Amino acid sequence: MKQRFRDLLARNRWLKWVPNALTLGNALCGFAAILYTLQVYEKMMYRDGTAGLEKIFAVSALMILSAMIFDAFDGYAARLLNAASMHGIQMDSLADMVTFGVAPATVVAVMAHALNPLLPRQFMLVWCLCAVYLGCAALRLAKYNVHAMLEKKSSEKFSGLPYPGAAAAVCSIIIFYAVEGGPERQILQRLISFLPYYAAVLGLLMVSNFQYQHFGKWIFSIPRHKKRLLIVVIVLGAACYEPALVALVLINGYVVWAPIAALAVKLGLLKSPSEAHI
């Protein structure tokens, strides 16, 4: 079987480009999210008020989340097709910087500007908060590249919040805001006002030493753990009724769990977890 697969690769060398094509799909989703977000200013110029703008932000958030599908499969395809290389690793990081660094920061900044008219000082504050997110994403990706070059063995944990997780946290709030009628509900307006600050916190968590579960490995371990399978079934059942709310709670629960667990370890309520990787 393995020999047949090798022969297939030898006859179809174009298959080696599949991982790079998936990585490009990731980058293009991020680029599309940025361009779609900037349409907000055109809408504001030719329309009265901000009605309907939340839908634009929600679509941009969905584009970022869609990129995670490409990001999840490009590495798998590279290993499957024996096409893993330093070129692919660098390309993947550049694509991730666009999609999980620049795109979320752009969406948050434009959203704060469009939905909450800002004074000059407030605009600079939002810019600084989004810059913290962007800068920390760049540092996180640089750490990942160094780790890949040193070829350290991976474990079940990440040191610091993974950048797709940070982007997903931002997107989950934006989508929840749009689905639940954000412009008409004051509590959701306050939630969006808080988003730039939260983005900065997410950035700091990316470069922190908090240990985060490797979600991909957790998913693939489900067949060996009945309790995890039960959790997945319950979550999927709940998501059928309130997908936006379930995504909001799960993703942001994942974000805050590591700092809470670290505090519990410090207080002696939990055992210290094993050493993490990038």
C-alpha cells in the first residue's frame, strides 16, 4: 500500500503543491476578510447611520474562521504527501500572520470606529490596543518558526494562546453580536465597546507562558476517551439550538481556562501540568 502511494506521488508531482495551495487558501481568506471589512466605509458614506454594518463584520469573521479549515489541513497534507519543508513552514506562518494577525486587528479597529464614533484620543487608543494584538501575533509566530527550525518534539500543550484561538475568540464575539441583534441591544453594544481591550488581552495571552490544550490532538483522542465523546455529543446538541452562543462560550472558555488553571496551581488547588511547547 505504501509503495503504491509512493508510486502515485512519483507519477503526479503536482500533488506536492497541494499543501501550498491550502496555505494560499488560508491567506486569501484573510485578505478577503480585510477587503470586505473596508466596505464598511463605503456603506457609511452612501447610507444614513450604521444599520446593517454588523452583517459585514459577521461575514468577515466567518471568512477568518473559514481560513482555519485550510490552516488545519495544510500541515496534514504536507505530512501525508511527504512535502513538508522549511519553505512550507515559513509560508504557513506568513499566511497565518495575514489571517489571524492582520485581519482580526483590522476588523476590531474598523468595527470600533464604525459602530462607536470615536474622538481622536479614543481612536488612537483603539489603534494602540489593536497594535498590541497584531504585535503579539507576530511575536507568537516568530516563536513558532524558531521552534520548528529547532525541531523540538511537540506535546499535548501549547505555551501561550495559539493564534487561531485568539482570532476565533474575536470572531465568536462579532458573530454573536450580529446574530443576536447587537445594534438594538445596549448590553451587546457595551460588549463590542470592550472588544479592542479584549483583543489586546488576547495578544498578551499569545506571548504568555500559560499552558493551553492542543485542540487538534484533543479531538483526535476522542475515540480513546468516552467522557470526551460524551462532551462532544452534548456540545453538538446544544450547538443545533444556539450555535453562536455555544461558540462564544466554548471558545472564550478555552481562552480564560489556562489563566484560571495557572491560578489554581499557584493556590495548590491543581497539580502543575507538564511542560508545554510552542
